[in-house]
Amino acid sequence: DASGDESLLLGAALGVPRASWRAFFAADRSMLASAKAFASIPPYAEIRAGASGWTGLFPTRARTHALHVYSSGLCSDDAALEDARMASQLHLDQVTIRSLDPRVRARTWERNCVAIGPAACSFDPIHSVELQAMHMSLVHLLALFPIHREYDAERAEFNRLTGSGLQRLRGPLSKHLLLPRQHCLRFRGAQLRQQLLCDLRVVLAADVGGVEGVVAREPK
């Protein structure tokens, strides 16, 4: 199933549910825009911090493309556009806004259907780990590809390995958004609050094997 967020096979046809990762990421909106090409095109992309989230600049010969990811709880869409213009120091146009909903399928292999890409999982796009997640799924699938009609064990092992791998990709992303140099205090506070409102023991069990006696508290 490579049908993207719609997941026409694994989700719509087979009914495999999704688990939300909203507790790990404060940003729930993304804004795509573009501006004129730089006079001297840099050889790399750049991430810049802003008041409501972060702005990524992706220069090409034709245009400079911008992606602004932000929390609707901190600002409106108009304020986010102004924040993106300030962070990029560019006049942005061709603006498109969509919702972000990081989440993962409960199982990425169901019956004879395997989901890859956004059909299986979606992340905060700050480090573009979607390609890495897709590559990981394909590597596990090739190693466990069934050679006979009975493949329940291979399917269960694929779901175990892929589920664990996707969680380990998610962990560093959510923690990176807390770094002082990455975001302003308001956005970092929102990101921290999102994480502390979830069960911290579940987070630790998923990321580092579990620690007993840890209690999550609301930040003051």
C-alpha cells in the first residue's frame, strides 16, 4: 500500500487503525510557499527557528521553496505566514496550508498487504525521515519475504521490527524540537507540554526500554 495518507488498502479496505503521535509533536500545521531564486544559490537546505515553529528553505535554480511548520495553538495562519517571512527574509507567495497529524498504523503488514511511506506512518517533517522509514520497511520486508503460503511468523516479526524502528525514528525527532537553539521559548514550551501530558513511562518503554518509578508532571 503506497497510496499515501489515504491508505486505500491497509486503512480503508482492511481497517487497520492508526495510533496518534500528537502527544509527541506540538506542530499541527504546515505551510508550503515559494519565493524568487537566490542570486547565489546555496548548495544546501537550511532550517530557521521562528516564534511559532520552524521554517525550512530549499533553494533551486528556478525558485526558493519554503516549508513553515507551526502550532495553530500559538498563532493564526496569517501570523504564521508573517513569521515565515520574517524567518526567511523572503517575500513568500504561492502559499498552501495543510494539517499535520503524525501517526502510525497499529500494524503495517496485514493479511497480504504491506504499507510503506505515509500509508504506514507520518512524522514531523523537520528532518525528512520519511525516506529512511520507507527504506527500513523495505529492508525488513526483503529479509522476511514469504517463500511459502504460511507466513504468520514472518508477518508478526515484520510488524515487531518495523513498529520498533518507527518509534525509534520518532523519539529523536520529538526531543530535537526541545533544543534551545532550535526554537523560541513559546514553541519549545508547547512541545514540552505535549510530551509531558502523555504517559512518560510509555514513552521511555518505547524509546529506551523502560524505567520504573518515573512520574510525569505538568510544567509550571
